[in-house]
Amino acid sequence: MWAARDYEAYLYGTGKRAPATVNAALAVVSDLAIRRGLGKLDGQAVARLDRPARRAPNALTGRDDIRWQRPPTPPRPATGPGSRA
């Protein structure tokens, strides 16, 4: 089905959609084609869940970086004249 391939090109190009969004949309189109008796779409147009993401995740900076690398310290027991033991 050329329509599925063109729809994928539209979603990536003009629509500027994320790969997960495009895969979900193509999965719906593929399922609809199977249920309507049109058969399975060709290998290029079927939803490809194995595509890698186009962007790397953002790196942690500053306090966030330290927060996730250092284990939390347990709270100190309260000592002094107002503490209850």
C-alpha cells in the first residue's frame, strides 16, 4: 500500500511527529487494513517498533547529576535538650 508509505512520510516530514507517534499511527493503519481484508501492508509501511530514537536524552546537570549519583544519607538521630529518646 503506497498510501501507508506516503502517510508515514507525511507524519515524519510535514507533521514533524516523534517516532513513537508515527509507529502508533502506522500500527492502527496496519490493523485496519488487516481487519478490512486488505491484507498485511508491505514491510516498509508496517509499524516499525525497532526504530531507534532520533535524539539522545538530555544529560543531567548540576544538582540533578549529583542527586542521582550519590546515595541518600540516612537522617541523623536528634540529640540535644529538646529531643525525645
